[in-house]
Amino acid sequence: MFQFGLALPISNMVALRGKEFQLNEKELEDGNVGGVDDEEFESESESDPEEVAVSEPAKNAVYNKEALLEKLDDIAWPQNIEWIHKLTVDHAVEQEVDVNDDLARELAFYTQALDGTRQAFEKLQSMGIPFLRPPDYYAEMVKSDAHMLKVKGKLLVEKKKIEDAEERKKAREAKKLAKEVQAQKTKERAKRKKEDIESVKRWRKQRQQSGFARGKDEELDLSPDEEKSFEKSKKRRTGVAPADRSGGFKRKGGNEKGRKQREFREAKFGHGGRKGMKKQNTAESTNDFKGFNKDEFSASKRKKK
Amino acid sequence: MGKKRKHAEASEAPKEEVAQDRPKRTLLGWKDGVPEKQNSSPVFRNREKVLVTCSRRITYRYRHLMLNVVSLLPHCKKDSKVESKESKGATLNELIELRNYSSCLFFECRKQKDLYLWMVKCPSGPSVKFLVNAVHTMEELKLTGNHLKGSRPILTFSSNFDKEPRWKLIKEMIVQIFGTPKDHRKVKPFHDHVFVFSIVDGHIWFRNYQISVPHNETDKVDRGGLDKMTLVEVGPRFCLNPIKIFGSSFGGPTFYENPFYISPNQIRALEKKKAGKYSKKVKAKTRRKMHELSNPLEPDEFADLWKD
């Protein structure tokens, strides 16, 4: 799959004789220079008379078959040499392969190679020559280790990309589901609350109808503030510091940042205690002339004089 | 420098006959049983030596392609670049004669765009000029296959190589140039990759696959092991479009000319002419006119409302 995936961009780059030619002409006629749709052009270009003229073979082309065959005889190896010298295999092609169909083309090459290899290996095997590399035979390879490492890296990156995409997709779905679950939960909670209130009301009505019969003590104690049981009681809690003006209701800890800020401000501007002492002069501050500019003062005095 | 002898002549050279007669020596004396296997067919020795070089100002991709080819052919020699001038043929012929090469692959890059490949049998053999398309080097194709450097490839050809004389000739040249000699000193004794040469749409397509057989199967290769064999592509990839076949090396009489061949320069020129600003405007105008004719405006019912 990996190989075929790579094979795809080829057809766009292949400048095939007439094909590219036709493509360009058609493209301009249609007037859409930007978007190129190969298949469309292929199918349309068949009927155009102009292009047929272009892809027509040149008439004065030389083809000297006798000379070619003579030359072939000249350079050819002797006919009776052993196959092991040549290592060639012919592969019969059943049908024409469409050049622009990358997958079909590559598949044709692959089958040719596979079939050829099978035939060759059978011949080698019949000769009784070892031909497969033993697993412990190490030697220099065509591609260096650095290159193979790169290839591996690329594979890993691609794998990771796919995994990440899947994870994101999963997370998105999970989020959607969680939202639904949450909505259902709040709905349920509201319903339950309503039910509780209803039941309490029913119970009170019942008691009222029965004329507040003294049956169960707990129920009587509960009745005065039952309505307020849903609200927070405003009473001061026990064990709260007297300086705490919130009466212990202020959330302890709070958020970390806010508390820190508060502490900083208190350290800077002061909090609690008398302010007066800070604003009064002392003996030291009285004798300290740091804040005055003596020279300027005297200079202005002199000017006046 | 004497001319290189033909293979057939080399095999019948009298020297070897003499060498055969001499019995082999062992430590203790002469060996009696001299193997007499060669007398049935003359000894054939493949002494292929390929010169691989390129023109000056070749672009990096094509240079990498050349290096890939060099790494695939243990029996080749890389040489310094040659200026791509009219006289390049003479220069290369001289070089070939000097070093006794038997064939040459010359990658010629023109205009930093187009790659031509000269496949030449030396010194007297034919030469074929190809336009190289769809170039993908090993480096840019991040393919997982890998194979031994210097193992002999199995060459597979599609059957349409035997249909026409020109393809036959090209096939023979490919067999000789891309096939690694059997007893070459750099060759490794295993076969773990396969070359594909296939003619599709008048072009020769090249692919290189690694043959991978599961490891436990390697010791006892039987039918089962071969069935489990898979191929992994190694690269590089390219596609050869034959332009011309010449009679001698880097020149000579033209034996074949591809009638369908249009040079990339011509293609570009036509493209430029067609894509000009003026023609575009004219086309836009006519298109607009056609559009207006085909979609006429409806008569306006309020057109003469304020005429009076």
C-alpha cells in the first residue's frame, strides 16, 4: 500500500509525448488555466481533430530495420551461452496497461517482477546454486543506514499522524457524549429537587389536615425551619476567628492567585493596626533633610536679593 | 590501444586452448582428472565495463539518479563531467578508448530541465538516445526496500521487447549494460533484487524491486518458500523515451527515429504561444459573446415608463 501511495503523483509529472500537448491545448480552449482535470482532458481530447494532427507520426522518420538487425547480430552475445550469464526473464503481457492509471501500471510492473523472479528462482534452483542471502550474511547495502533510518522515521511519523488524528476524533466524540450525559444529570437533579419539595409540601398539608397531631417529636422540631433548610443559615458558625467578618463563610483557600494578591497588598499597604503612628514625625525624621534641596532654596533666595 | 575483441572471438582464442591442456597441480603432484566441461561450448566471459558520466551543469536530481544507477551497477565506473557540446561525442569516445570501456551511459542535462540518456555500446556498437521522464531518485522515494550492493539483478522484460527490431536491439543493450557480469570481482553471490523493464505506451519504464523471502525459508527453499516471496520496491524510477538510434558510438548513421517524439523545447514553445496574454483576451471576449447570445436578456417591462 505504501509503495502505491507513492506512485500516485507520477502521472502528473510524466510528460508523455502527445498527451501533455493535448492537455495544454484543451486547457486553454476551455479557458481554465488553473484547474487541471486529467481524466476530463483525456476523454475529450480523443475527438479533437487538431490534436490528432499533432500526435500523428512524422512521415520522414527513419526506420532502417535491416541495419538494426545487423547491428544486433554484431553486438549480441553468442546464442548458446548459459542463462546464468544473462539472468533475463521475459514476461508475457496479457493486455495493454493504461499509462495514466498509476495503480494499474505499478501493479503490472509488480506482477512482471514477481513472475520473473519466480521463473528465475526456479531455474536457479534446478541448477543447484545457492541464490538466497542467508540471514547472517551482512554486507554493504545499496541504501545506507542513515537513509534507511530516515525512511523509518518517515514511516513512524506517518503512523503517529494517523494515531493522533484518531485520538482527536475519539476525544471529540467523547466530549459530545459527556455533554449529553451532563445535561441529563442536571435535568435529573432538578427533577429530584422538585419532587423533594413536593413531597415535603404534601406532608405539611397532611399534617395540617390532621390538626398537628403530636405523633413524632422529630417532625415537630423539624417543621419551623424546614423551608430554610435549603438555604444556607446565616448564623455564625462555631470556631470562627473574631476578625473574620464573613463569619467563616468565606471559602477557605479560595483560588490561589487571589489569595496571593491579597497577601501582597496587605504587606504593601498594611492591614489592621493603627495607622496614626506611621504618619507622625519622630526625632529622626525631623532631623532628616534628605527630602529638601538646600542649594535650590538658597539660590532662589539670593536671586530675590 | 587495440580494439576490443568481440565476445565470440574471445571465446575461441587459442590461448585458452593451451591453458586447458595443462593439468592442474596439487601439493603432491599433478592431478589426474582434469575437468573437461568446457569443450562442449566455448568459454564465454562477460567483460562488460560501463562508463557512467554526465554533462556539466546537471541538476541535483539527475545527478542523484546517476549516482543511484552507479550504485546499482558494480561493473561501472564513474567519470568526471563532460561539457555538453557538439564535440562531446569525440571527447567521450576518446575517454572510452583510453580506458577500454565496452559501453557507456551518458546523462546529458539540457537547460537545467531535460535529461537525455545516451546508451552506447563501444567502440563500434550502436548508440541510443533517450529522453528521460518521470525521474524519481532513491533518496526522494522513501521506499522501504533495500538490497545488497553488488548482487546480480534478475532482469525481467515485458514480451513486447521482442516484437520490433528496435526494441530487440535496445533489449540486447540493456541486458549487456544493466546485467552484472557473472564473475565480476565486486559481485556478491546472491540474487536479491530484480529489475523491471517494461514497454508501456512506447516508453521503457524502469523499476527496481528487492526480493524478500521469509528468513526461516532461506535455508530450504522449496516451492512453499517461493510462494511466500514478496517484492519491496527500492527505487529509483525512471521512464525512457527513445529518440534515435545511431549506427556507431555517439553518432554515425541514424537507424531509427521516433516519429512520435516532440522535443520538450517545442512543447514549451507551443505552450508559451498558446498561453499568451493576447490569445487569452481574445478567447475571453468570444466566450463572453457566446454567453450573451445564448442567454438573452428578458425585455424590461418598465423600460418606457418614464418616456412621456
